[in-house]
Amino acid sequence: MSARFPRHTIRVWTAAVLLFCLFCLPVKGESPLDQSLSVKLKTSYKKLTEFNPLYTQRFGADPGVMTWEGRVYVYMTNDQIERTSTGKVLENSYRLIRSINCISSADLVNWTDHGTISVAGTRGIAFWAGNSWAPCAAHKTIDGKEKFFLYFCNGGNGIGVLCADSPAGPWRDELHKPLISRNVPNCADVVWLFDPAVMVDDDGTGYLAFGGGVPEGKQAAPGTGRIVRLGADMISLDGDPVTLDVPWLFEDSGLNKIGGKYIYSYCSNWQTGGNALRLTDGAIQYMTAEDPMGPYTYAGELFPNEGRFFGLYGNNHHSIAELDGEYYLFYHNRPVEKAMGITGNYRSPQIDRITVEEDGSLRQVKGTMRGVEQRMPLNPREPVSACTMSHQAGIIVRGTGADTLLKTTPGSWIRVTGADFGEGTETLTFSACSEAGCRCYVLLDSLDSEIAAVIDLPLGTECAEVEVPLNASGVRDIYFVFDGEALAASWQVR
């Protein structure tokens, strides 16, 4: 005679067996996440052990940088993939670029994506412009209020400027025309009237350097570099641009003040063979001066062409940023293009540290995929934008400025590196929504770790908060993995 068990006992044992199979039994070739959740993870274009490039959800070339309240803001040319009618990838002609990307970070490892700024074209902020290349930015106190300025190239024929009350915008066009055009004195014969670099000196005076191109037969002394003093409003000129004597100039202006000296940096051209200065092709060079308007004296090569380190040669474009007394080189490379299996000079931003020697000279920088060390842990007890991440796969960032949202897809995920949970947390609050339903799985330290929390995202089209238990302590990496389509705004622990 067989034993009989109550139905509720059978259900309990069945559930226990299923849970054991899902979470405990190994499956060869799969991570625990893949086993238990049946989520096929999207592949990242960035190695988990590396922090370069800075982000992978879009391209971003010609990084221009600005520091503000302990954060570095990076503004970039938003490279757009060009294709034939049959889908073949074409070489980047830059003609489709009408927007600028913006990201920012305090720790230089986790970057908050502030989306794209629609600059040029009939629907752009500066509707008179055809393109928006190679941005740079600055801020200045005017009439007791901090104001932000974003300079950009209208192709190779002029420079415009946008204004804002916040480093992430919204931006506005107060001039409704170029700041620099070929009608400006001493600018008509500049081959490439582009690549601005801006600096605000200690006395509040702004300076703008720009220009490039190599007239025939003038490789050693192109004579196409310019610098001009800006008006007090930062959107007018205080005098005429003057010519800079820049050896072997190609493009890419930089303007900084380091150790009491003014630094003008630039990219050398591709015809430098046999020069007495020993500078190399397509490399970042620098010069020093006692006055921002010059004259500048050649000082050395700061950064060889990125192809020297990464194998893919191309134009070299940079900016130098200072944060708490440390200096960093921002430049572009082509790792995302390579990871996608395409080629066409589609570029992504990277960072490496600059060492300033005791005599004030700059040690030559070596390009790395590792990048720089995290400056400090991220604080998750303050609201963290869902668009903040060190690594990602399969996500899209929608919107611009303060209105950005993370758009997820099945199998997409983000990682935030080095979040400090202190002595321990009890809950995680996540602000998001999903029209069709989406579950978010939270993991600590690794995509192979046990699931630390499960979040069923609120149904609907407007983000709402949901709170779940989370037990975490110390400095940890945190992963958010999504099994469907959703929009996410922010998260926070308590």
C-alpha cells in the first residue's frame, strides 16, 4: 500500500526540486545567470577588465573637455555610420554629423551619458550650420551667474558657439550666426577653419585657438594656426585673430595653463619625415609660452599617433583636462569599430594620465586600453542616473541633458564599477517602466555571481519607483541585467 501525501506538501517539494535544478545544478558552457533566467546576454564591445573606451553605446570623436564642480564633461563629434544602398559600410566622410555627444564623470571610470545635442541642420539649435564637429567647452561667471559655452565646427568653414546655464544643457544659440567665419580678419586663407580650443584664464579672459590644414609646399610651416582673445561675453571677439607659428601643423588645437605656463597643443601633419624636431606623423605635439597669445616655443611630442599603440592609424585629436591637480589626456581610437567588425574611421573616446615633470615638461603619454584608475568610489546612497555606467551591452540612451533615459532590450545589461555600499544596505529603489513587462536582475561583482535582487519593473509608459530588498556592503561592482524592453531613469540604495 503506497503512502499518500497532502497536495500542498507535494507542491512544496516540487517547487524545492525546481529551485534546486535552476540555481544549483551546473550547466556546461553557461553562466549561472544564463541557466536560471534563460537570458541570453548581449555582448559588450568593451572588455570587463578595461575602462577604455569611455563608453560604447555610440561613437564619440574629437573629445573636448571641461571640468566643473569636481566632474569632467566630455563633448564629442557624434560619428554616424555611412552605408551604401546595399548596407556596405563606407569610410567616414563626416558629412552626416549634426549632433554632439556629452558624457561626464567624477571618478573617470563610471560615465553618465547626457545624450546627444542636436546642433546643426534645419532641426538643430544652430539651424544655420551644416555640421557640428570637434566641440570644446568652457564656463565663466558673468554678472554673478555661471554660464557655459559650447564651441563647434561648421564643417571646415567656421566656428559656432552655443550657450547654456548647465554643463549638460539645454543649449541655445544666442548669436544665430558663426563666431568665426572667413569674413573675420586674418581667417580667409586658413585652409581648415575649424578645431577650436577654448581657455578661460585666471583673470576671467577667454581665448580661442583654431585652424589647420597644409598649403601646398608648406608642410614645415603651414601658417594656418590662429588664436584670438574673446570678449567678456565669450561669444564675441576682442580683437583680430593672430597667426601662430606652429611647426608641421595639421589640425586639432589645444589650449591649457599648466604650472604657470601656457600650453598650445596640436596634431602634426603626415609629411614630417626627416624634421630636425624629431616629431612624428599624426602625433600630438605641444608648445609653451609666457603669454596666451604667444609666441609659442616647441617643447615636445606628447602622444604618438594612436595607431602606434592600437594598430589602427587615423587622425589624432585630443584635449587635456585637470582635476584636483592631476592631468589627463583625452583622445580617440577605434576599438568599438573593431569590435563591431567594421572599418571606416569611426571613433571612440579614451583617457590616459599625463605626468608633469618637476621642470614643467609633459612626459610622453602611452595609450592603453586599461585607462586610468577610479578616483573614488561611486556613492549609491545618492540617486544615480540609470545612464551612468562603466560597461554595457545592448542598451540605448534616449533624450538629452537631464531628460536622458536608459532604453533596454532583452539580454542587455550595464555595470557600475566600485560603488561603496558602506556597512550595509537594506533596499534598492529603481525608477523605471515597461509597456510589455520587464524584469531586472541585480548581481554584485560579476555576471557569474548569485542574483542579489530581482525587480519587476512597473508597467506603463511613465517611470515609477519600485523598492526591493538588497543586502550589499563594502565597495562592489553592481550589474543590472534586463530580460525585456524598458525605460530606466535612476536607482538608489538605503
